[in-house]
Amino acid sequence: MRASFGLSYAGLGPGARRLFRLLGLLEAPDFPLWAAAAAADTSLAEAQDLLDDLVDVHLLDITGTHAGQVRYGFHDLIRAYARERAEAEEAPEVREAAVVRVLGALLALTDIADRDHMGQSMFQRDAPRWRPERVEASLPPSVPPMALLGAERGALVAGVRQAAELGRDELCWELAVGAHALFETERYYDDWQECYDTAMALAGATGNLRGRARLLISMAGLRYMRRRYGPAEEANTEAMRLFERIGDRRGHQEALSNAPFFLVPAGRLSAAVTMGTEAYRLLLADGQAAAALHAYSQVGLAHLQAGRAEAAVEVLTEIVAGAREHGIRALVARDVYWLGQAWLALGRHERAEEAFTELTSLVEDIGSSGPFYLAHAWGCLHLTRGEYAEARRRLLEALDLARTMDDPMFQTRVLADLLDLRLYDVRDGRALRAALDRAEHAVGVARGIHYPYLLAGVLEKTARLREAAGETAAARELDEEAAAVRARVT
């Protein structure tokens, strides 16, 4: 087998042999054209010719097409041979430089995806990028950049690990943070945790305080998505302290923009409005529109949960308009959903339907959570209109999606709606018993996420079901607990 590899290798031109050696150094499971161009530090056209040469002699495979790009990869034995040749024929600094170029090209792709997703880059970047214009030129224009970044999921995880092995702390943490939007949108929590652990260990070992602070913001996001709101706030607060310590004003402002996200679940709605409004004005004045709108979105949600639906509509309308202006599609989609919910709270069904109809065309911009938002939105609209059979169908669809995502907060929101007494014929004892069983499950889920507003709603609706079943004492206890929980929402 090795003799066969050697013959094929020897028959190649010097450029193809060099590319073969350098590609063998990558830990990524497969790669597109731009990675080969970065490895060889050459043009896309030249890289394509060299890749074709390698494929022609069966030293490289075309593994398929993903997100509109041809993917290339090695058989394990051929990869080992390529690496062996690299170690024999290339100096250590040449080998490291090739890997750093490819990881720098991957960083450039995270920048492109971040700008498309959030309308602007969200943090200062210092690690070297390899020819961002060349990377961008290689991308199919019809494919969203976040989908293109998704094709590099394995490369991101491997790249963080490889950067750590090289001791490249800036490169390592920027790759880990650059993957944040992808991991959040698609809920790749295990990959997110692995990249954080690897990068944080290196940032700690090298004393890279800014890297640690950025990674803590990312970890706050992961904990938030896992509905661990207290630990999420702790990580974000620690990041703010580190940014203050090193005088990183922009980093501190970004952490400030995240703070309202932890205040709303904790029931500190007045504080969320105050801090979110302050962050919005401060960040807008500093030209950071994406971060500003990100923070302000929680002001709209705080108003809605505090029963100030008109104020929520005003804020959310402003956010949606601003997000459209700056091309932040994910924020448009998410807050169109909340705007529809605010219209429902005002009894404006026709305006809610307009919002949810728009959401239908935007759902892909939310990522893997999009189908949940859509099913839940229409379920709520059908419920408020008294279309109970269709409401039950869409809410059960949303519940299945929430369970598939293993998201207890999403489950709690849907379960609260499914406990609405109007969905049940209280004269049907078996149906009422099934509803009570679901209510007990809902209470357990709601208690587990420490979100007072949602827990109070579940307790109140469970009380109404108990009342319908003739269990007045149990209903009274639930109402008392709900009142005590609501008292914590300020």
C-alpha cells in the first residue's frame, strides 16, 4: 500500500506534492477549495488545479458536496502518509505556518458569517486572517454564510484543538468565539463546551485576560441556552470585571448588552428595562447597532411579562425596524415573533396574524429553533381566537419540537398554553385527568428552570384545572404559591 502511495506521490509535480504534504497536517475531517488555497498560500485557480491533480491519482477523495461546495478528504492511511512526508520534507516552522494559514482562513469565514448573521462584527479581532477576500470569493453566493460555516463544524472543533496544540492562544480563543453564533443557532452544545474548555485552558495558561473574558461571554451564552440562568449571569459578570481590569471598553459594553438576558428570567423586570435601555442608548451612540438592538430586545420582553403590552409593542416595533435597517435577519425573525405575542396580549388578532405570517417567511433565519417559534406562534393565535382543535394541534407540535431540542424553557412555555382550561371538556373525566397529569409534569419542568414568570403562569393554570376537577383546596394552595412567586417578579 505504501509503495503504491509512493509511486503516485512521486509522479506528481512539485506544487501538487507540496499541497499533499501540507493538507495532511490538517485535523479537519474534510475541507473545501479555500482551505487548500490557504495551505499552499496560492490562488483559488491554482489550488483547484492542484486538487484535481491529487484526485486524479487517487491521493485525495471528493467526499461530496455540502452547502454548495465540493469537499475533499483523505483516506486515513493516505493522510498518515501525507503527514509523514510533511514531517520528512518540511521544516517545523513551515508546517506550522501552513496550519495557521488554514485556521486563519477559517477565522475569516467566521467573520463573514458573523457579519451576515448580526449585521456587524461583534468583537475586536487580532489573530491573523488569511486573505479574507479570497475566502469570500470562493463561497457560493446563493448559500447563506451561516450554512457555509455549518459545513465547517468539524473543522472548527478540530481547529480550536489544533491551535491549542500549537500554543496559539489568540487564534484558539478567536476560533472558539467565532463559532459561537453557529453553535448557538444550531444548538451544538457539546461542540460549544469542548471548544470553550480547550480555549479557556490555553487562555488561562498564557494569561490572556481578553481571551478569557471573551470566552466567558460565550460560556454565558451556552449556559443561557441550557437554561442555567444563574451561572450564565455569573460568567457574564466575571467577563465584565475582566474587561474593566484590562480597559477594554467595547468588550465591557458587549457584556453589558447581555446583562438584560439574565435579568428577565430572574424576574427582575424593572432592572432589565433600566439596564437594557441604558445599554441600547450607550451602544447606539458608539455605533454598535447590533449589540444595542440585542440588548433592547429584552426591554420589550420585560414590558410584555410585566403586563405592559402597549409598551412592548412600541419597543419591539422599533427593534424590528432597526434590525431590518442593519440586516440582522435573526433578530428580525425572533422579535417579529415577540411582536406578534404582544399584539395577542392586546387582543389585536389581526396584527398578530400579520406578524406570524411574516415569521413564516423568516423562520430559517432563527436556525434550528425556527420551527418551534412558528408552531408556537400559530398555536397561540388559534387559542386566542377560540379555534381550539387547531390550537391543540399546533401547540402539541411545538411541544414535540421543544422536547426534541431538550429545551425546558420552551417546554414550559408551551405546556402553560396547553393547560388552558378552554382546551378541555371538563365534563369528560378522563380528558380532565390527562390534563391534570400534564399539569403536574409542567409544574416539575417549570420549577427546574428558575423562571418565576413562567412558573407562576403554570401554577395558575394548574389551579384552574384543579378547580374544574372539584379539588378546591389544592387549587387554593396553587394560587397562593403562584401569588408568592409573582411577588418575586419586580
